Amino acid sequence: MKKKKTNKKTTQKAAVIPSGTADIAYQNKDVASKVTGEALLGHSLAPFGLPHIKIIDMLPTNLPAVEANELRLDNLFLLEDEAVAIIDYESDYRQENFVKYLNYSARVVKRYAIQKKLPQLKKLRIIVIYTADVEHAPTEYSLDGVLVRIGPSYLVNMDTDAIRQKLAAKISRKEALSKEEQLQLMILPLTVKGKHNKQNVITQAAELAKKIEDPVQKNQILAELLTFTDKFIDKRCRMAIKEVLKMTQVEKMIFDDGFKEGERQGVKRGEKRGEKRGEKRGEKRGEKRGEKRGRDLKLVEQSCRKLRKGKTPEIIATELEENLATIKSICQYASKFAPEYDHKAVYGAWSSRLKA
């Protein structure tokens, strides 16, 4: 699906819902693409009808600019056969899309060239996932000397009813959904044609997601439904999903932290007015601290995943486009937890360094 220009981000934020607002910070395409991409790691593209393609790693998508304006692609992956794959979502076909794919390809190649790694780029594939509104589209755009070829996947070929019934039965038995099944539920509305039909399936999918007992899994699926269906979802359904998401575990942690800090400041002053000011400051401090924790935990998790593959701090820093000193620091603490590299344990040890 195409990303709205107003929603583009260059950095990711933690899933925070500020008190008194209706907006959800993680309701943007970049975050959704990251979540979907991470769910595919180690799995095939079977939820999209491409079971023969297996993802083994997720690559950074902030590519070097070829033009003055910045374009960010949805997902960039390393496949099992060592090919680098660009994955994009489309809800309609336009010949102009091939210009975008050409730009994406040029930027991927340019990054490998800048990093002196062109010999490592052996294959580059463009995979386009079409919603059910597109049944068939050209796969090539030829300019004689330049050929752009895509590998399409058409969600119209998915059996919507069969998938919904299978997921409903599993949820009713209180069984956890697999990664593939979670993705199937997230994209289920995109497997039917027309806005009206999509809205019906959005409602059905949201009702199923609400019944999932695991709160993390439930909130992730509901947030993805909001993101991937923002062109089709009606206001009532949108607000109903937001209500369910209003108190996620991440938000609770952040605001609990903020209120505790505010209370401590307020007690110090011993005045009602001082308490209120302290609480406000505490909330803001708690929000910022929570966002930083989320970013740091994510960086540690990505680093540990690459350490398990035997990659050096220098390679990890390059692939994640992070400061080498920071990555070396993480790797130093992670070495105590080899070879499993449990990212939560590593994060606990690494984050406690500041308190020592």
C-alpha cells in the first residue's frame, strides 16, 4: 500500500498514546512496515501467496538519495537465496509506479557502492503485493536499454472466508496465533474488493482480534489493521479500535513512571500546587524515558539477532546505520550472554551501565 506523504518519518517512535488525544503515534506506514517485516523474519511470504520466498534478515530502508526529494520504501529484505528484495504494497496499478521501483533499485545499488560492497549484491528483486482491487498488472517496463521487472502477488487470490473461519476457530479455542496467522488477520481486509466489502472484513477482523488473550498480540494486530486499512475504514470502527488500544502496556508503563516521578516531586514541595506541577513534569519525563527505552531495546534486539549470525560490531553498525561506539558497547555486554544473546538480558545489563 502506498504511504501517505504526510506520514513519512525518518525515525521510529515508541507506541505512546498521549493522554487526552485521539491520535495513535504508531499509526503510520513506516512503523507498520517494520512490524510486518519483523514478523516475517525466518518465515516465508506465504501470507501473501508466495510460500517459496523465505526472509532471513531485514535491512535498513533509509537509502541514499538519488534525487532531492526523499522516498522511503516499505521493506527491504535479505532472502534465503542471498537475493536482496524490495517489497512494496499497492492498492492500484499505475505505470508511474515503475519509476518509483527504478528509484528504489538505484538507491539500493548506490548504498552497496558507497559501502564498497557491490560484489555482495548478487541479486535484486522487486516484489509488489497488490490488494484485491488489482487482479492483474504488467510485470515489466522496458525502455530497450533499461528493463524494470517486478514479481507480483495478488491478494485477490486468497480465500478470505476460509482464512477467517480458520482463525476464528483457533481464537475461540484460546490458542495463540502463529506469526503467519497474525499477518493473515492483519491483511485480511485487503483480500476483498471494494471499500464496502473491506469495511465489513475490517469489522470482522477487529472483533476477532479483540478476543485474543495475549494483549501484546492483540494490540499489534489492531494497530496494523488501522494502518493498512486507513483508506477504507469508517470513523466508527476506527474509534472503536482506538478505544481498545488506548491503554496498552507500553502506555501504562510510561504513565505509571511519570506519575510516580510527579508524586515524588510533589511530596518534596509539600504543596498541592507543587504536586500538580511535579506530576506534569513527571509525565513528560516518563514519556521521554519510555520512548528512549523502546528505541534502545529495539537496537539491542537487532544487534543480538546479528550477533547470533556471527556479524562483527563494524558490520552491525553499518547495516543498522548506528554509531559504532554504541554498537561496540552493546556487543561488549552481549558477549556475556553468548551464544544465545537473549536481547532482554543483554538490554538489562547494558542499560544498567549508567547506574553503576
